[in-house]
Amino acid sequence: MTPLTRASGLRVAIIGAASLKGKELKEVLEDRLFPLKKLSLLDDDEALGQLTEFEGEPAAVQSVEPETFSANDLVFFASTAGSFTRAHWPAAAAGSAALIDLSHALLDTPEAVVRVPFLHAGPLAAGKPRRFIVPHAAAIVLLALAARLRAAFSLRQMVANIFEPVSERGAAGLEELQEQTVRLLSFQDFPRAVFDAQVAFNLLTQYGAGSRARLEETEDIIRREIGRAAPELKDLLALRVIQVPVFHSHMLSILVEVEERCEVGDLEEALQGERLRILARDDAPAAAAEVAGEDNILVGPVVRDGGRPSAFWLWAAADNLRLTSRTAVDIAEELLD
């Protein structure tokens, strides 16, 4: 089956198209009516031939070929495994296509720019850059909150507990949580291939020794991406990632302390803006299910810390797959200008 083609638009490839991020990215491209001349869905051998659709037309996942990068104007890297991105990056970088990485694999690549379009004022510089990193969803949330607060207050510190959903480990993570839940309710032994630990009905600050993933690596990725995007936050931000038995959406509990004496309403007013939806004080707290499919970050409640008058707790929620995919497509739309 050949890639979907049209008479005009860009030639676009999604590498890692069978991943959760790849599937979400395809949906966002469709929702945004992104101008496509051709869309190629590409992945490793295990995913070859998987059937999907785009705008009502059938499509199949194909292999990455030598001509993939020369035949496209724009390439998204959406694989769950960073190693898959790194394997194909040299060939991609040698071509003329613009490259957008959602896999966090290219933080050691100096020419790759960490970018969140709705937070960065002004258009891209003419002729450059052409290599981009889409931050981790939690990094986007923290960058958005910090940017709004720093515009209104002198930020003294920001401490975040990040509650990570299993979808950050791909479809295998979803399946393992589901199977663990069923097995534990039946008092049976449970699978450990992804986490090498009990994630169902549990909270984890680290995975088992046999897991190929590490929560410490996720923390490092978030810190480095925030440091690349907003170096001024490096000495103000502390964070911890905690694995929770939730399928989708990041939740964050964030302590912010400002130099000024202010009220809860002052913070709520400062946080208002593009992609942030501040809940009313009588609304229910932001919840994982509520943000499913949302482009926006939900924030609320905001409450003053009982011990320090200039410190406040923020509760935030964001659909991790949607937020990163929408950010990637926002970057692509900037390249059209």
C-alpha cells in the first residue's frame, strides 16, 4: 500500500508511527488540517503491515528505507525507544528535511533546539533551525507555569512532584498495567517485563533492576529539556518523577514560592493565557480523565501553603500524548510560515 498522497502540501513521514505517540501525532495532523502532499507511516519490522487510516483512507505502516529522508520535507520521530531514533538520525540529518523529535533521544545533539511554540515569542529565524526536540509533557507543563509566573512575580523556587502515567512506556506499559491489575485481583503472579515491579495499585520511585527504563533517566530528561529551553530556571527548580497506576495523563503537584506577598487570585490571574485553563475555585480538581484529548493544561486548585504566606500549591493535569503531539505539530506549522 502506497503512502497517502495529495496534489499539494508537504511530504511528511512519521517514524515510530505504530507507537502511542505516533498514532496520536497522526490524529493531531488530521485534526489540525495540516497541509500534506504525502504522509508516510514508518516503523520497525515488528510493526510492518499494521493497518490504520487517515482522513477515512486506509494506510499501512511501512519500513524505513534509505530514500525515506530525501523523499520527505518533514520527519517526525515518535518512537517510544530512543535507540530507534538514534539509529536513523544520522541519515535523516544528512538530508534536507526538517526533523522533529518526540522521543527525547537527541538531547546530546547541539543543533537540535528544544522548543514550545506557544511559549516562545516571535517566528523562527529565517533559514534556521531545522532540528527540534519536543519536550517531555511534564517539562512543557512546568515551562508554561514558570513562564507565566516569572512574568508577574520574582520566583524564589519551584518544587514539582510529577506523577507519570504508564503510557510513557508505550503500548507495552499499558498492557502490563492492565494484566497486573487483573492478575493481582485474582491473587496470581503478574508480568514484570516493562517495569520489573508491581505498578498496579502502587506508587514507584524506581523500577525493578531488570527494567530497561529508569525513572531517574526521565527526571534527567525533564531537567535537561527545561535547562535547554529556559536556562534561568536551572537553580530554581527541583523535581521528582513518581510512577502511578494510571494509563494516560500527567498529574503534577507543584510548590511555588515568590518573593512578593500576594493572594491566590493574583497567581490565578498571572497563570491565565494560551494553553492554560485555570479552574474556578468551586470546580473539582483537575483530573487525568478530564484532560483526555485536551490540548490545554488544566490547573486547579491553587492553594496557599499553610506555613508560608508566599508559597502556593498548584495542581495541574495534562494529556501527555496529546500535549507532546500538539507541540510537535505547532512546530511544524511554524515551519510553514
